[in-house]
Amino acid sequence: MLKVLIVEDDLMIADMTEEFLVGSGYSVCGIARTVPKAISLAKSHLPDLAIIDLRLADGGIGTDVAAELNRLKRIGVLFASGNITQFELTSADGDASLVKPYLIKDLLCSLSIISEIVLTGHSSLPHPRGFKLLKPAIADRETFHA
């Protein structure tokens, strides 16, 4: 059973997400509204996957959580936010993004894709509506130096 960390400042969305994930066979190791709480939960539980909103409580930014997760172990990171276009996300930040609002079936499909990427390095599953793999960070550096 895969452990998922939910990082979401809207508690209604977080609770509904937890309910759907548990009902779909995932184990939710915690819900965090802030960057410090998310990092604390991640260190305590070492999740396999994280669903991270980009705008968090207390002015936090989801990419700060992802950066800390990457230091712990290889955790699959899905950014789920209505603010995706306001951020320049790359594979250095996480694996993919899913635009809010989304259907729960699209969230579950997105997590399956992220799980496959973590295990094999790629995915052959079809992408749901609003899902986008993050572009490679190396390509960003090459573009910057060109």
C-alpha cells in the first residue's frame, strides 16, 4: 500500500482527497497546511507520494516542501493547484502537475502515473485532463546558457 502525504491549505479539499485515496487503497500518512508541518510529517512517515498545492497557509509555497522531500528519499511529487501557470515548475521541483479543479478519477490516474515514473523512470499510461509532466530541469539550464 502506497503512503501519500497531502499538502493542502483548504481542509475541505484535503479531507475529501484523503477519503477518496483511502477508499482507493492508498494510505494517507498525514495532511499538512503549512511547509513546516509537511516537512515534519514527511520526515516522520517517509511517504511514497505527495500531492502538493502550490499556495499554502501562512504564505508557504509548495515547491519549498518538494525541495525538502527530495532530500529525504525519492518521493513522487504531484503538484495539484489552480495556480500552476504562475510557477515555472521543472523536474527539479517534482514529477507532474494537475490543474484544479480536477475529477477524482483524474487525481487517481495522475498518482498511478507518478508511481510508475518513480518505479521505472517513465510511464505509458494515458494522461488525464489537466495533467502535465514537468519539463526536465536540464533542458532549462541548457536553454538558459544558449
